Amino acid sequence: SEDASKRAGDSTPRGCRSYRCRRRARVVADTQNAPLAACQRGVFLIVLMVIFRFFRLYGLRYQEEVGYQEMELVALNVINLLVTSPGAPSGWGNLNVSNPDENAELEVIGFAHSEKNLSIEKVNNFFLDLSEENISKLLNIERFQFYVYLTDLNEQSLIVGKGQNPGINPDQVSHLVRIRKLVYYNNEPSILFFTVWG
């Protein structure tokens, strides 16, 4: 029975006892199995490529989502700072920020005369006299592009916006976050917009 089981698992022809005969039989068997082995290798490579592509695509989408969430957080923090903080020094609206010596005194930008009630002097100083580079540095947003503008409730501009308007080159903007806050400017309800993109 042991000899029978050996013969059942043996691919060599019956009566093939010599080494040369057995070797020829193995070569024939390997040649017959070669297409199957090649097919298995091909399927394995295709599955491996699909898995690699899936993880690469997932990784890119994850990075994009994280980048968008970071910009959203930055935009919220900046606009909240602008509408709730008086800035530092609190009377920076009276500084001549065009003068480098007085500009150096400005540590924090904030528009608030009181919460959500904007100081006309600070708004004018920001929009008319501060450079975009200085604003980026003070708001700690150097990694991003930004655009700030102030409108009435009908979204008609009250003062010329500051920064790079993404509406000018919309094709160049891949991820953009725009936050708006209802505020009071010159005792009138207005809307402050802050837009950031990377």
C-alpha cells in the first residue's frame, strides 16, 4: 500500500526507473505547469498593483482632507481674533503703521472696539496701510494666501480688500476656505470675510 501511495503521488511514468528517465518526466511536468504558474504570477502582480494604487490614492485624499481642515481652523482663528480682540497695543489704530518704527510696536492685529463692533481707525490702518507681508507675519499665516474684505449686508464692498483675491485666478485655487462674520462697522451691520487657500 505504501508503494501504491508513492506511485499515486509520483508524476513519473510507470517503469521509469533510471535517473535520466525520471529527470525527463519532471521536465515535461514542469513544462505543462509553466502556463499556470505564469498566470498565477500575473494575477498576483495585478492584485499587488491595485492594492498599491488604492493606498496611494487614499493617502493623497487623506493629506488633502487634513490640509483643508487645517485651513478651516486657521480661517476661524483669524476671523475670531479680528472681530473679538482689540489687538496689541489696544490703541494701534492710532499708530502710523507706514512708519517702520511705529509699525514695530504692533504685536497683534485686532479690529474690535468692543466685541464684533469694529474700530474705524483699526480697519483703515489694516486695509490702507499694512502690507500683505506684515499681515501674514502678524497673523501667522505665511504658508497660505489670504484675502480679507468688508461689505454691507448686500455684500457691497465698504473698503478695498486686502490680500490676493482668489476670484481673479479661480483656476489656480485648489482648496479654499471662506469664513464670514456679522459685525458692526461705523454703527452699521456689516459682514467681514476672511478667505484662505494654499
